[in-house]
Amino acid sequence: MLARLARLFGRGRSAQADFTVSSGGPAGDADGGALIRLRGVDRAFGRGVSRNIALQGVDLEIERGEFIGVDGPSGSGKTTLLSILGLLDTPTAGSYLLNGRAVEEMPASQRARTRNREIGFIFQSFNLIGDMTAFENVDLPLSYLGLPGGERRDRVTEALERVGMAAKAGSYPSQLSGGHQQRVAVARAVVGGPQILLADEPTGNLNSDQASVVIQMLAELHEAGSTICLVTHDPRWREVTRRTVHLFDGRVVEPAAGAAEPVS
Ligand code: ADP
Ligand code: MG
């Protein structure tokens, strides 16, 4: 797999520091368990007749360093699943072990810290902050890492250059096209070198050249050790995702007949 990525995209950066979520916690993944382990996860919205079950009985394990794809029809729970994995949302039932720690037992401050330091998001709807420039949006995740100002500026500039947006560093989101906003969002997601990257249809608004840049950046992050969970329908990702989880009506299902897994 790595050889294949290297061939496709060239070599990535060197290995990153170990995942730090378990520091101060119990045995981490000393049981040899997965980095991410969901057991019987439900997520329901609303009550009574308006109750909407977005996820139902989801069991999912993601190993450290895996690059998995998630697909399924609109409304099948993909975004809800990513929100839970990224500690933006909590299950209404079931358990989530992240690096051996029960997320539901973490204090809010630790959840926020883990989210800010270890998890990068690329949202379907960009979620750039409107009154911040492209540069400031990309810089934001670095504010949690305690880096010196000069290094921060260099990292932001490099991330913007890699997505071809350095010339627009001073632009506000409203001055950028959807494709350009998504490229800035990708730079923001990867600038801190997150250990877990969660991406929700990140190439949905991009032309094929722009999409190639995004695919390459994620592949390089993966090669450098990040664990990536990607929602996509773009068949080109099959080159880099080894495994795809299929959702239907909030449940993990077997792939439809004829939709065989790619050979990797
Ligand atoms: P997908 O990303 O696969 O299109 P979502 O995870 O966005 O699916 O949504 C799954 C289901 O949960 C849908 O029926 C959706 O309407 C519902 N849902 C998602 N978020 C909310 C919310 N905040 N409030 C109520 N229902 C929601
Ligand atoms: Mg969605």
C-alpha cells in the first residue's frame, strides 16, 4: 500500500510523533486494539414523531494509520458518523473508544483539546470563518499548538502554497469561489499535521485538477502516519482507500452486489 502511494504521489513527509490522546489515561491501545472503536453506536435526533435515527447500532474499528472510505446514499448518516468520530457530536447510545479511552468519560476540556490538537476536519460545507482571511483561517488550528510565530507563518504559507492559494491569502471566504474555499479548508485541515483526518466529500466541489491536489495531500498525510476517514463517492479515491465502510439508513451494511472492493 505505501509503495503504491509513493509511486502514485511521490514520497510524503517523515513519520510524525505518536498519537497523544492516551497520555495520562489508562492503558491506551496496550490491548492491541484499534485507534477508533465504536460499539453499538446510535445517534437519534428529535423526539416523538419527529424522532430521526441517523445512526443505528454502528460497530466500527479503524486501525492506527488506516485510510478508510465511507460511502452511502444521502441521509445515510455519513456526516453524523464523522461528527461523532471527530468529537463534535456524541452518540445517544453505545460506546466510543479512542486510543483505548472512553470518549463519553472524557471531561469536555479534554475532548476539546483532543479535537483541536489531534483531529483535522474537511467539511462538506467548508466552514471557513467569514470574517477571517484565508491566511487567518488556516492559521487557526496552529493557535492550539503553541508554535513560535515565525514557524506558524511558514506553515500557513506552505499549506496555502500546496493548495495553490498563496496568492489569495488575504482574501475573505466571501471573495472566493466554492472550489477556492474548499482548497483553503483543506489547507486548514492539514496544517497542524493531525493524527486523525476526517474529510466529508472534500473533492465534491473541485474540478479534477484541484481534486488531484487534495487527493495527493491526503495521501501524503496518510503516508506520514495519519489515520484518515473519508466520505466520498469519487471513484478516484479507490486508489488510496484500502477499505470502504458502507452506510445505509444509519447502519453499516455489506457492499451492494457488483460493487466489489478494489484490489490493493
Ligand atoms: P449523510 O451525510 O449521509 O447525507 P447525515 O449524517 O447528514 O447523512 O444525516 C443522517 C440523517 O440524520 C438524516 O435523516 C438527517 O436528516 C438526520 N440529521 C442529521 N443531522 C441532524 C440534526 N442536527 N437534526 C435532525 N436531524 C438530523
Ligand atoms: Mg453528509
